Amino acid sequence: MLPGILAAFRTRYPGIELKLQIANSALIEQRVRANEVDLGVVGGHALRQGEECLAAGLLDELVLIVPPKHRWAGRREVSPGLLVQERMLMQPSR
């Protein structure tokens, strides 16, 4: 979704320089608070006093990845009750 949004922005505002930096949520929040960047996009955010978080209309989808021979391979859905029984590798939330 982001490439299309950035392309439309560049077309509408050709004189504005855009730079995309990818980092974890904590670093993005730190850079916004330090006025190092004008805008940050993060998955989860705990607001501090005086901060405002705007929903951008983007839906985040979580995808479960398992090995091809795993008993869940090929399933479209897995219940939360089954997830707690498995070992998982996840990106930290903060």
C-alpha cells in the first residue's frame, strides 16, 4: 500500500522531498519526538501526554508462517487457543 501512497503524494506535491526510513516502532517514536522526522508510521503505539495518533485507514494483517510439513500448513485460520500451545518467533512489540 505504501508505494502507491508515496507515488500519489509525489505527483501531487513534486517540490517536497520524501525519504523513507524503515526502523522498529521504538526508534520511529524516538525520532518523531526529537523532531528528526515529520511523520512516523508504527504498528502499536502508547500515547504520551500531548501526543496524537491518527488512524491512516490502513489495516494490518498478521500472517502465520509454518514449515510445509507442519500440521497447520494449508490452513486458512488457526484459533488463538491453538497458538498458545506452539513455540513462536515473533517481532518484539517495543
